[in-house]
Amino acid sequence: MIKYADKNDLEILKKYEHCINKNELKNSINAKRILVMFDNNIFIGWLRFNLFWDNIPFMNMLYFLEEYRNKGYGKQLINYWEKEMLKSNYKIVLTSTLSSEQAQFFYRKNGYIDCGSLLLPNEPLEIILLKNLM
């Protein structure tokens, strides 16, 4: 099951989501910017997004608990998110991944194309990826 996170999901998200603080996590839930996924009522992962330049959906986080990786759940969750973004009249979506991470291959396999990069001091290259939803 995939759904937008609500206040009932806050505690489980706080347990695993360490990239943003608690207040921002609450704000993201209230703004309907987190999707959570369950398998047989067991929490298995989430997708968090925001709006780049205030008008392009940008997937900030796609995460699955270790035992649920490489089972097709990631594809299901991003497909759901992309359909939701299309229903909201967005025509493209973005995400990014470090060049040192394997996620770049997952995104490319799922129709994302490289469209830019960002190089921060003492960090690997951040690859920006885009997918046209139309």
C-alpha cells in the first residue's frame, strides 16, 4: 500500500529519516510531500519530495529498509509518485544522486536522464536527473 504520510506515520519516519530535522519532517507531512509504503501493514520505505524553483517536483529521498531493497518496490513507489505529479499538472520531475552511488543506474533504468550536476567542496559529483512525464 502506498499513501501520503500523515501524523500517524511521524514516529516511524522519525526512527529512520535522519536527513531532515523533526520540524521539517512534520512540515513535509503536513504539505503532503512524503509518500510511505507498506507491505502487509509493515512499513518498508518512503519517498520525500519538494519543489525545485517552487515549480518542479524534486525527489529528495527514496529509501527502503534493507530487507525490502531490490524487490521492485522502488519502481512501484516512483511510478506512483510520477502519476501523482502528473495529476497535479507537472510535466517533468527531478531527482539527484551522488556519482559514487548505485542509485544513478536505477533512475536511468526508470527513464531518468542526466541533465546537470553540482560539485560541492569535498563531495563526489551530484548528478541531477530529469524525467519527462508527458
